[in-house]
Amino acid sequence: MKTLDCLIIGGGFAGLQCAQRLHQAGLAVQVLEARERLGGRTRVAPLAGRTVDIGGQWIGAGHSELTALAQAAGAAIVPQYAEGARLLHLTSGHRDRVKRYRGLIPNANPLALLELDRAIRRLNRDSQSLSLDAPWQAAQASRWDHETLATWKQRHLRTRTGREIFDIAVRSVMTAEPGMLSRLGFLFYCASNNGFEALTSVEGGAQAATVGGGMVQLAEHLAAPLQAEHRVALNADVHRIVRTEHAWRVEDRQQRQWHAHRVVCALPPALQDRISVEPALPADRARLANRMPMGSVIKVVVAYATPFWREAGLSGEAVSHSLPFNTVFDASPREGATGALVGFIDGAPARHWSARPSEERRQAVLDSLVRYFGPQAAEPLDYVEHDWVTDPWSRGCYVGLMTPGLLTELGPALRTPWSGIHWAGTETATEFCGYIEGAIRSGQRAADEVLTALADRRR
Amino acid sequence: MKTLDCLIIGGGFAGLQCAQRLHQAGLAVQVLEARERLGGRTRVAPLAGRTVDIGGQWIGAGHSELTALAQAAGAAIVPQYAEGARLLHLTSGHRDRVKRYRGLIPNANPLALLELDRAIRRLNRDSQSLSLDAPWQAAQASRWDHETLATWKQRHLRTRTGREIFDIAVRSVMTAEPGMLSRLGFLFYCASNNGFEALTSVEGGAQAATVGGGMVQLAEHLAAPLQAEHRVALNADVHRIVRTEHAWRVEDRQQRQWHAHRVVCALPPALQDRISVEPALPADRARLANRMPMGSVIKVVVAYATPFWREAGLSGEAVSHSLPFNTVFDASPREGATGALVGFIDGAPARHWSARPSEERRQAVLDSLVRYFGPQAAEPLDYVEHDWVTDPWSRGCYVGLMTPGLLTELGPALRTPWSGIHWAGTETATEFCGYIEGAIRSGQRAADEVLTALADRRR
């Protein structure tokens, strides 16, 4: 059997970008994807006659590689609709009221506003002090990494309203609760994504635009030249990587085997852990899997006869501290009269609702939408959802989470190649970690590592 | 192929105890153990002509089931040698000096002593307020679970000496750093094990006695009646559990299959995660694996011509905040002139030293022993070690760790059976969680669940 230059495990944006770059450089590569489709944590579904994103969806400000890819693929980049007021639903203080607001921070009580403003400035100042390549080297790294984000919140936010708004923001960005996250990890995440405000913003932020026809087509565009030469294997559920005398042997559960000089694992650590490596990985790399759990999210898109909220002066953006469907955006088709809302059940509630019957979950989502947008929301044209929590090939979304102690104890293991195995995936990204843009850049970085290593070998 | 009543995955104390109880009750059972030996996280090795424990070793005060098992097996229960002074090596304040002490807390500066005493009383008071069955229901559970133990330490211990001593205790008990542990998780661990002092103590504590000839013989005693009827399969590396029409099919990597009505997973969550379950486990149970990393420890036993430290009035017990070999006990043979010391490289340093060449690691251990006990420690008769961090069938020791948010978000998933699958292992224990005693009790509890479930089915 022929020994390839490089095997790439994972056919998401990181793996495909890496493979494409190596392929263009003339290397013999093969992508091994466990699913029956490409695109990883992006995914499309039919809804009321359209194709909608039910996975990774947004092109954010500064996402230059993803933008270039969309342009190369000839896909339409559609600004996220954001005209009008946003809605905020708080439990505390506001006595279960839905409030309208504009700008980044809702018009809450002045004390909450003041301390939120100060807290965000503090977060940004601390995060700007980090090196994206090695946040674990910051002077305060140990102290920041051994504290949860909840502890930090308790110290810097004293009002219930301030804390609830902060929880909402963290939950929507990380799909997890502040109490399980490292403060240093969150600071790094902010630094990697142009700051706290950008993470939570549409215009100029991480939710700036979408791709007409869905994000997956960009993965398919990346894959096309590889597929034309049969360089992509689907349903290849890799479960074993074994060192041979001169190379690595990679095996899937259907007993297929491939051989290559280099292997790129383009998977989050929590998934990579399902693959046994012989000889064993270094302890730090192996341990990442148990220290970097995936976030929890169920994504839902609901179609309506009209974007009725727009007539009420609403942008469709809504967030809540206590409603199950806790973050919502407009997802109406660009032109045409019908409407759609896209949103998320994030964090711990995602696991709760994941275990409920789908009818009950659908009702909870519609009840949330009625609470935000009124009785018209109870009558959808169509409904589609994807439970990323139980998706066996993602085991959660959006991203592997940085738990306390992870970065300072294991940070260098995220990207350090070992014995011919390289690491890609948005979890390994320095810039735009957690986003498709980070995945792409990580794939480029891993490809460059492989090219350098193989060039050295040939010299 | 015959459908058994119950398959037990894992041949450690939990799995063997469970299987033995079911077997005694007349059920058709089979134990599937991935290793080529039984005993799980216990293990023996030859050292200077003796057999010594290189894994789980101690019978603690209150470990009634383990004591009864030792008695039933006819094994000698040997009190841990503890006569004489202990040694404490601190970095701070004491300027790299080794100090002798007696009692629980070293004779450090008065302020450190005072605040340590107060902190331990506070820990015990809080831990006593917990229900062992449901620590997540405590009034303060959410607050305690969303804070690291390091944050708690920073607040309640102000002196560097106090903090270093606390770190030493936590590291030796949990084989992990306080900065990655949930405060609630640690409180539960204390409550489950008769309090903070008991965890760190020899007499009346968790290190009260050992078993002459090694702990593994007790696992073998448990297994004997099962093995006599070929109810134990070794080298059975289970990787898949599939629901069939009437039962579960369990497959190992050598394509062997077994069928049973019930399955007991007697593994820590981090190992259970390597087994794919179809249909998928509920989200909370699946997620435990990524939220409960194993501790990190390398265990070493060193033999000497004589127990020379005893002549110097030392018990052989030594701890350090900065030396690699950070916790040491006497392990000399009960009778006879030779000596031995057993000890640990715990926590983050274990992963560092795991990656170093064995000669270098051996030297670091001996250098530590010289620092504690003087130049005689440089000339051992024999040396044996086991790196539990990279042991593929343990992936760390002593125990799966409770990270922030774990208990309040996922606690009930630890023990709740699902669709005929039950959970055992010391991580699931309410009493003596983390110890062999906890493993045994968890096996009894899981066996009782299976007996009840099958009896209900027959009625």
C-alpha cells in the first residue's frame, strides 16, 4: 500500500483547508471524514423551501480568510439583518419583562450599566495584555487561570441585573456557564476575537454576515479539487493511529487502512480522544481531551409567513436569562416576503432540552418566541433543529472550552506537533479561536508545518 | 449466542465486587477486562525480592468492606509505619529548609498555623453540611461549585506558608492542583472520606494500613469464584455497546461479542468515554467524560539496605511543595532489616516527569530523597515505578476529578442507570469516593440495582 505524504483526519474547515494547501503544493494527501458529509460543525437543512444554516453560520468582522473563501466560491455574503430594536428578557429586577434596547448594553438600571461598562473595559484591558501565541506566559496567567469566570463576575458585578446580562453574553458566546470556564481562557477568547463587544455584536462583530445558500457550500468548494482526485474518504471513522517503522498507519472502524508520513488531526480534543494512538501520546496532549469539554447547544430555525417583528420595529435579535431559546437573530430570506428566526438553546439548558421529546422542545422554543415577539410567533410555517450536544461526530458545539488550569498546565500541547502528528481545528487557533475563521487559519498553519517538515526531510 | 444476565466492564475492585455479588445470587455474568490482569488501579511489582504495591495500597480507617475482604482472603493487614518525626520541605519563608514535625500540621509560623487551623475547620464544617447522596442539593451548592479550590484558598489563607501547606495536602490527596478543582467537589471528597484530616493522615486516616503481599491479591480473591467458572475475560478491550431488540451487545476490539440484559460500566468516566454506546447515552452522562479528568501521578518504591531514617528518629513520611517526589511514606518490610520508601510525583509535575527519560526521572526521585533523608538515600538497593499518567487502561490516577460546575450540572448522571446500563467505580461512590473502599461499595450498589431490576422484570 502506498505511503502518502499526509493524512488529514477531519473534513471540517480546518482539515479541508489544510488538505487543500498540501494538495496544491503537490503532496499526496487524503482526508478522512467520519461523517457521510463534509463541513464538520457547519450543516444545512431545508426549511420552507430554502436551505438554511443549522450549524456554524456567520462571517465576522476581520474574518478575512473566510471572506476570501466565500468570494472564491462565488457565494453571496449577506449582512446580518439588524435594523430596529433588540429585546432583552431578564428574570431579576425587571420582573419577567421583555425590554427593548439599542446598542451593546440594554438600558438597564444605571448602576448595572455603570458596572457592566467598567467590567467590560477591564476584561478588554486584561485580554489585550495577552499574547495570542502563549497566553499562559502572561504575568498574571496562573492567577487568572485558576479562577472561574463566575468568581470574577461575582467580584466585579454586584447588581443582579449586571450579573444576568453578563451571564447571557457568556452563555451565548461560549454555550456554557461562567462557573465552569477559566477566567484566563475567556480573556484569551476575547483577545482572539477582537474583544468582548465584537463577540456579542452583529455589525463590526462576530455575527456580521451570513452566506446565501448556507455555509457548507464553502466547505464543498474547498473540497472540490480534492474530491476530483478522490482525495476525500467519507464514512471513515478513524479509531486507531499506529506508528510503523517509517510512517503512521491510520485505521477506521471498517478495517480500512491508510499509511502516511505525517498525520494532521483536525478535530477538537474531545473527539480526538476517541482515536487511540500507539505509541501513546505525550501526557499533556492526551490529557487535553478530558480538560476541554465541548459547549452545549441546540440550534433552531423557525420560518414564518412574514418577518412580522420588523413591522414592530424589531431587529429579531433577542436574548434571555431564563427562557430556553435564549439567543435569537433574524434569518429571513434576503429578498421575499417570508420571515425566519434563528436561535439557540445554549449551555446547561441545552443538555436538559436535548433529553426531552422533540415535540416538547419545539413547544418550548415557540413559547420563548411568543414571549419575545408576541402571539404571531406561535404559528410558524416550518421548523428545523439540530441537537449538536448529542451529534456523535461533534459531541457538542460551538467549541472545546477552556476549563480552569487548562491553558497554564496544558496550553503548549494544543499546537505542538509530536512525532509527525500535527494538530488543527479552531480550538488550536490563535486568531478567531472558536470560529470558522480560526479553523481555516489553523488548517493553514498545520499545512505549513507539514510542508516545512517534509521539505526538511528531503534536504 | 446466549444472552447473559449481566456484563460487567472493568475488572477492578468495583467490577469484581459487583460481578461476585451477582454471581453469588445465581445470575449469569461475565467480567470484561481490557488489561491482561485484574485489579484496575491496584498493581504489584517485584522490588529487592519482595512484592510491593505500585498502585492503590492503603486500607483507611472506616474502610470496612476492604478490611472484611482482606480478612476473608486471609491477607495480613499491616499498620502503616509512622513512628517518629515527619519532614516538611517548603520553598517559601523557610528558605528551602527541611523541617521536622509531629502531628497533623507542621510547626510553621504561628500565623500560618492559626489560619490553617481555621481553614480546615471551615472546610470540615462546610463539607459536613453536604448530603453524600446529592451534594448538588446543598443550599450553597451553586456558589461552591462555580469556584475553584484555589480561589477559596486565596481568600482564607493569606500567608505563603499556609498556602504552600494547603497545596501540598491537596496535591497529595487529589494528585491535582487546587486551581482546577471545584470547591464543592473537594468538600464532597472530604465529606465522603471522614474529613480533611483523615484524608491526609496515617493513624485513623486514609493511609492507616497496607496488605502484606500487596493489594492485588484481594482483587484476585474476589475474582477466584468467577474465574473458576470462566466468568472473567482478560484482554477484552470493549469499544462498543449496541442496543439490540431485547438486550445489549458488547463488542471488543478483537471482534468478540457478548450479549446481556444488563451492563455495568465499572470504569472512570474518562475511560468509559472510549466505548461508543448506540443509541447515544443521554447528554449529561456522555458529557461526564470530558468534565472529569483523571488525576496525574507516578508512583515509585525504592529499596534500601536498611530503614536508615528510622535511626534518625524519622517516620519516613515526607512532603514537599517543590521537590518532584512530593509525598513519601515508609514501605519497609514488616520484619527484617531492609528498608523501603514509597512515594509519589503528584499533579502537574507528574505529567512533566512522565515525558522525561526514565533514568532522569529516577535521578530526580533519588535527589528528592537525599534532600529529605540525607546522602544515604542516594544508594538504593532497588527501584520500581509505575507511570499511571500514561497507563492506557487508567489514563491517570488516583481518581476522576470534580472540576468546577461538574456536580451541580452533571452530578445526578454519575449514578443514574440508563436503559439497562449501570455505573460503578469509585468515582460513583458516595462513601470513600476515590478509594478502593469506595470502588467496592459502588460495585455492591450497582449489583443491587441490577438484582432489583431483573427481579422486577421476572415478576
